[in-house]
Amino acid sequence: MGSVNLVMLVGNVGADPEARSTTQGIQVANFTLATNDRKDHPPNWHRISCWEKTAEFVMQYIRKGSTVCVRGRISYRHDEKNDKWYTDIIADRVDFVGRRPEDADEVEPEQRTAAPRTGKQQSGGQQRAPRPQSADDDELPF
């Protein structure tokens, strides 16, 4: 059986993302994300790295204070000079959560998520199969 390296975080962006490019010209964006499961505890800070199209999306639309959902994988790296280990999240997808950003009207629907698009999409970039219609839908109590 194989293994899975998958992480999903929902939190607030701690500072405006920083952009850089690799020597091959690939765009990379980095930002910090604060998550907190209890109000009486300090937040946990995560370093997020995004590449290529996801980095372009992040640099264009994500700002300090944005509430986002990050999906990706955990990466560990060792700094031999300082003998420290670092944990990074390599984001495959970044989506807005909650209220719309101020410039959301300028964002085309296909740009609201940075993930590759396949299949039917809902706003916010979530994939969902079409729901079959039923005559009983009007009778549901919720």
C-alpha cells in the first residue's frame, strides 16, 4: 500500500506574499499562514510555498489578512549551516474562504482558484458532480 502526504489548512495570511523566480524562470510565491484551533492559544504559523500558476494567482489576489484554504503537501528541509530543520507546505491549490476580496469583481470565475481545472467547477474552485434533480427536493426540511 502506498502512502499519502496531504495537508489542508484554513487560516489567515500573515503578510503580503513575496515573489521570486528560479534560475530557470519559474515563478515562486511564499507567504505565512496563521491557524488557530483555540482562541486562548497563540496561532500556529506555517510557511507556504507556491509554484507556477498557483504562485501567479497568489501574487495577484492574496494579501495580508486574506482567509484562504491551502491544499498541498508537507516538505522538510535541513539547513546544515545552522543545523535546523524546517517544515514547509508546498501548495498545490489556494482558494479564498469567507468574504470576497475587495477586488473580487475583477477576478474572472476561472481565476478564483489556482488549481488545474477539470470537470465541472463551482465558485470557489470546488469540484462537484451534478446533483440529480428529484421531485422531492421541495419537500426537504432544510
